Amino acid sequence: MPLFGILTNFFIVKKKYQKNLKTFSLLWSLIIFNISILLLYFLNLSSYQFQLIGEISWFFSSNTNILIGLDGLSYFMILLTTFLIPICLLLSWNIEPHTKTLEYINFFFLLESILIGIFCSLDLFLFYILFEAVLIPMYFIVGIFGSRERKIRASYFLFLYTLVSSILMFVAILFLYFKTGTTSYLLLKTFKSFDYLTENICWIAFFFSFAVKMPLVPFHIWLPEAHAEAPTAGSVILAGILLKLGGYGFIRFSLGLFPDSSAFFSPFIHVLSVFGVIYASLTTFQQVDLKKIIAYSSVGHMGLVTAAIFSFNYEAIFGSVFLMLSHGIVSSGLFLMVGFLYEKHHTRVLKYYSGLIHVMPLFSFFFIVFTLGNIGLPGTSSFIGEILIIIGCFKMNSWTALLVSTGMVLGAGYSLWLCNRLLFGNIKKYSIKEFKDISRREFFILLPFLFLVFFLGLYPDIITNLLKTSILNL
């Protein structure tokens, strides 16, 4: 459906139809989102089997096929993707330069189709191709529509870091194919004759690909740079869904295909995750760019996710998935607010702002809510994920749980520090002369994020019941 949207857009590219181009694209993306919700009625997520399996042979005389299917984990990742794309397209109303509107919209439709394919993929070759293909639209989104002079450098950072790291995964997939004769995830999951060294080497190859995509410290260097230079919509989709590809890969492939190696390397992952959580939290205090503050916050949250994934119990893994979904909502909301502020005042340097609650009450209300969600206040969506992660990590290792929770305390510290510096105190009239609250369009963009932060925090059973079987089937 997103590819059909790209094809249709080429027929309405004339300048006089540009408003129709935006309107059609937004409506089409909303139709895709609604269909992804209706897809739930065709899925039996209480089953331990993948649903809606489809298979097409794409190489002659070989056992590699286009194999797709859904379970609860992939379904919710697709739902998050189709939810964020209309938000990104709604931001195109103020896009500059206007002559690039078609390219902007089509890049996001292309990105949506690739992401849906990734989460449906049950063949390792198909997964790898789509996993790499994500870089193409993101490279152009950052490089063409970025907001500052270093956008070309940031797009190369994003492209090269993730491309180079994924080469090892490609080599491992080829090795598995020549050893087993198949790249089917369903068949490889039942394959029990991997020797100890082979499984460890393959796990390491997959680990580097997913660790950079997460990103885990010290593989995070590209993320703050990409966020700082990306347009608002690029930051939303980067934080909201692209960072989840690493976590999805760890759960689906590292745990699913290499369980013994995952257990063997779990102490290493816990050390790396704890270091990443604390390092990212302390680094956040030193940032002056609003986008980089939220970017380093994302690095810290992804450290929580990886520590939970490799704790090997239901509570921790479910908490990691729930936190990924919650982070996709809360972090996207924060990036949207920073983008709205930048559009009005053309700076993201924190020292130029103060006392916004006096002149921008609606903006301040939304920012406080998303900050509380980022902290994990009880009643918000992040609290469910974080408390389950602490419980699950404590079952695995009490020291890991203690150190991870220390990072969460630091996270509350920098979040409240940012909120205080930005919203309270005296207005700095010497740096910004005029203040204007969020517009009606911006208000309605933020409203679904506000609803989901509280809805998922108060009624987590909606996701729990649908994800339970998928997690127990790992």
C-alpha cells in the first residue's frame, strides 16, 4: 500500500496540485494505519505459530524464498510504524524547499514499506536486504531535508556506521546457508546441530549489526549527530521506530536462533548495557542542544532494553518490548516539541530559553507530560516497561537491577533539569523577542501521543494479552 501511494503521487506532482498531493498522502497513510489496526481481527495471537504465512521462491535452484509472517511482536512494531508515518507526513505542510515535497513524501512511504517488510520477514536474506535498504530513504531524508549545515556529514555517519556493521551479519547469513541449506527463520529455529564455536561466531556477527542500530555504547556515535541534523520528521521516525530494529533483531534472531550463545554472552551484554545507561545519562547533563539531550536519553533507554532482553525471563523481555513501544511514543513526542520550538525561534541551544510556561502554556503542558513519561512516572506508559525490566533483571542478577535503576534515577535528574531550565524562571527577552504558543495543527499532532502515554500506562493489559504468546514462544 505505501508503494501504491508512491506510484499515485507521481500523477499529482504539478505545482498547482501540491496541496492535493499532501492531502492524498496524509489520507492514504491514515488508511494504511487503520488497515493495520483491522489486521488484528485476522490474527490469532494466542497461537504459538506465525500467522498469515506467505512464501514465494525468488532464486532458481536454491532454498531461499521470500517468506513472510506475523506474530504479536512484529504486529505491534508494524502498528507503531503505521502510526508514526502519518505524523511525519503531517509535518510536510511546512516543508522547505516546497519543490521537494514529492520526494519528501515518497521517501517516507518507501521507508514505511521497507519497515513493514522487515517486521514481516521470516527469511534471513530478505531481512538483511530490507535491513540495509532502510538506509537509503533515511540517507536522503537527513541529507536533503536536514536543518543545518552538517547534514551531509550526519547522513554519511548514519549510512556508513550501519552499513559497515551489517556486513558481518551478511557473512554470517551466507555461512548459515552453506551449512544448513536454508535461510528460513522457521527452519533454522529447529536446527539443533550448530557446534559451540559456530553459534558463538554467528551470534557475534549479528550482535554488531543490531548493537549499532540500537545503538549501544560505544556504538552510538552516529545517533546524536544524525538527530541534531535531521528534520523533525526524520528525528521522529529515527527515535520512534528505527532504533527499535536493533531490539527487534536481538529478540527475534539472537534469542531465537542462538539461545546458547545469548546465554554465554549475557554477562558481557549486561556490563555494556549498564555502562551505556549510566554513561548516556551523565553525558546528557553536558549537552546544550535540545535534540542531543533527547538523543542521549534514547541511548540510555536502549541500554535498559538490551539488559532486559538478555535477562531470559518473561517479565524482562515483555518489559523491553513495552518500553520500546512506549519510547517510540514519548521520545517522538519530545522530538516533535523541540521541532516546533525550532521552527518558531530557529535555535535549539538551551541557554536561549527560559520561562516558557509564562508565554507558551500549551507547549509547556505537553512538554511536562512527555517529560514525566520519559522519567517513567506511574500512570504513564514507560513506567510499565521500566518496572518490569527491574523485576526481570533482579531475577537474573541483583547487581544488574541495582545499577540499571541507578541509571533511571539519573534519567529522572536530567529530565527534570531540562524541564526546569526550559519552562521555568524568567523569560530571556534579550535572546527571543516574540513568543507564540503551538498552533492548532501542532496541537492535534501532539494529542494522540498524549492519549497513548496515559492509555498504555493505565491499561497495559491490551498489549500484554496479545504479546504473551509471542514472547513465550521465543
